[in-house]
Amino acid sequence: MSISNSDHARTVELPTELRVVNVGLPLFEEAVRDQGASVVGVDWRIPAGGDTDSVAALGRLLGPKSAAIDTANTEVVRRLNDGVPLLRGIETAAQVIPSMSSRTILHCGPSIGWSEMCDPLRRSVQAVIVAEGWAPDVAAAGQAVAGGDVELAPANLHRTVVPMASAIGPSSPMYVVSNDLGGTEAFAPLNQGSGQVAWFGVDSDEAIERLRFLRDSVGPVLASAIASMGPTDTFSLAAQGVPMGDDVHMRTQATTNLMLRDLLPHLVRSTHAAAGDVASFLSGNHLMFLNIAMASAKALTLWAGEVAGSSIITTMCRNGTTYGIRLSGRDDQWFLAPSPPVQDALYYPGHGPETSAPDIGDSAVLELVGLGGPAAANSPAVAGFLGGRMADAIAATRNMQRICAGESSRFRLPILDNVGTPVGVDVRKVVESGITPAVNTGIVHASDGSGQVGAGVAWAPITCFVDALLELDRSTS
């Protein structure tokens, strides 16, 4: 083969500037950047982790079936945004939940038997039974449940949500929150505060006495004050609290203070003998508003949950053993997975993952309405559990944006140019991206009844979302 002179003269010119686009694994992106080159990373993942059944279902649910689902989702998001939760009063559980028998204990999370309950939830149930006067001590209380003398039921099935390892009996004082636009009403117990308390899995004498104090003193004083104050738009307070640093889940200081400001004129007029003690308790309980926010969120998700054919999650809760979700329009169908540990956590000295119970409580309802994890970006307190930088908290909110169907019209994030917090967790987006909802939460000791040992951010298990997706595909024409 002959080579012409022109071939000898031809030279190859290499580029003087290298620009790289990396798709997928960030390790390659970091290596290029470490060498001083320009690189743009594209966060791409194989849809649904490559699971063929899930990919096929997504093809249908995001394809030919998507029009009807998207229409239903639009209505769900509208209800979550337009509903106005009003705090109307405090009543006992027996007064507002007629289906609750005189020997019923309601607990957090999906339905679970006594033998499967984690230690903190068992202790909470025992403390409530003693406070109700059904047993002289916690040992006898445990025997009463094991012997079938006490009925156990999930609070969620009774329009009720309870935080952490909470359990409630018929005499427990309950916040009553209504959503008049949707005709729904929801309930949550009074927050028990910090220290030796049953909602942290403690069944000591002190924890039992706190339950009695809430029933006999805090409940009556607050009931009178709320009645005098009149119906309160709770989410208008939360909307003020979010720009002040609250996520209204892990941190509720600002919103609690706003609530106490409105209650103050009515509290000081109380003639109840324990009014002073109640005032001291409320002023030291920075999580007071948490339970009010939970009942408010439940009132909206109950309304949103009436919409059929949606791919949005309207129930998300944990009992320390199982993690349960329900799709809108499918209140009779649970999708369950083992309750995970709290992954991004800060612990009290001497504690760690080995001493911690799995994720627990009904408070994940807040993440479904744009609070908690969706509001992380504007909360320095939440950032402390995600690496300490606001960029980490912003990333948590960005992840929630990727799996939600819309944004809040009332909860705004100043740090993100006042964008609304993500609303409406879409099971299709969760499974496609592999990103599950982030839930801001506390951590309780797994076995010794000592109470809270830390706090952090728990990521929901993917398997229950996959099951929900496949069922949605099977049942949607």
C-alpha cells in the first residue's frame, strides 16, 4: 500500500480543553474534577433499579394509564392545598371515637399483635393501661393485654394519629381538628413533653403520672382556652413557622410559640387549680404543636384519600416493627415492609444504632402534606442531622421534589426563592427513581425503657412502594 505525501502531512490535533459529561456513578465525576477538568454530572439511575416487573408497570402507569391517574393526582394535590384544618377543641378519645370500646388501646402504625410489638410500644401501652386504672402496675397491664382483656387497634383506622411510640386509651384528651371544606375530622393526643414519658417508650411511675397530669390538668385547661379562642387555622401558623426555621416535625419551636401567643390571653384567665402548673408545662414543651400539626395533616389526607385512581400516598406510618402505606382511594389496603432504622442520626452520648429501636410513629403524615422532610431546606435544625450544611438540607428537599406530584401553596421556602414545599408523594416517582420519602423523627431506646436516645432522618423502605405500584397497575384499566 502506498502512502501519499499528503497523508504524511496530515496531523491529528488533540483538544486543548477537555469538558466531560458524566452520566451515572458520581465516582467518575469526582475523579475528573479532582484533576482540574470541567465536568457536569447527570444523576441518572436505571428506572426501578432494573426490576422488570416494576419497569413494565411504570411503562403502563406513566404511559397509556397516565391521563386518568394524573387527573386524580391533580385533585389529591388540590385537596391537600385547599383544605383548611381548624383546631376546634379538646375531647376525650371515648367522646370523639364512638367505635372505641371501653377497653380499647389505640397505637401508632399499622395493625400489630402484642407478641410482635417492639419493646417501646409495649411499654407505652402498659403505661396507658395503668393510667386508665385497668391494672395496678405495668406487669399486670402486660398480662391483661396478653390474656385478651384489652383490645389493640391502629389509631389510623379511627381518624387518629399518634406520635412516636404513643398509645391512647378512652380517657386520653384529644385535639379535634376539622376540615370543613372536605367534611373530614381528625384527632391526636396532647403532646407529653420530654423526659420520662410514655411516647418515648417509658412505662415508669413518672411516665404514668405524666399521662394522668395531661388528662386531669392540661386537657381541661387547654380545652377551656381553645373554646374561648375559637376555631384556629393551624396551617396558617405552620406557614409562618416554616420561614422561621421550623420543619414542623423535628423542630416546632417557632410554630409552638405562635400557638402559645394566641392562647395566652385565654390561658391567663383560667380558674383551674392547676393552671400555673399547666402554664409551666406548656412553656417548657417545645413540641406542643407537633400533635396539632399531625391531626391537621390527617384531616387533609382523609379528604385527599377519598379520591379514587390516584398514585399518591395518603397514609404513611410505622409501629416500630412494620412500615405501612396506603394509596388514595384504597383505605382498606395496606402495603407493608419491615420498619427501618433511622439512617441519618445524631445520638445522645453512650448511644448508637445498636441501642435504637426502628423507626416508629404516625408523624410521617406530615411528610405527605409538605412538612417535615419536604420543608428541610429552610431548617438549620434538620441540616444538623444531614451533615451540618444547609446544602444537605436543601438536597433532602430536592429529593422530595423529585417524588412528589405538586408543591404547597402555603408552605414556602425562603432559601429556595419561596418555592412551595413538595406535596403529594407519587408512588410512580418513588419506584422509578428509587428515592423514598425522608421522615424527620426522634429515636427511642430499643429495649430498656430509658426513652429518647437521639433524633434523625429515616428513609422509608422501597419494598412497600413497589408493592403499591404493582397493585395500582393490576387494578387500573
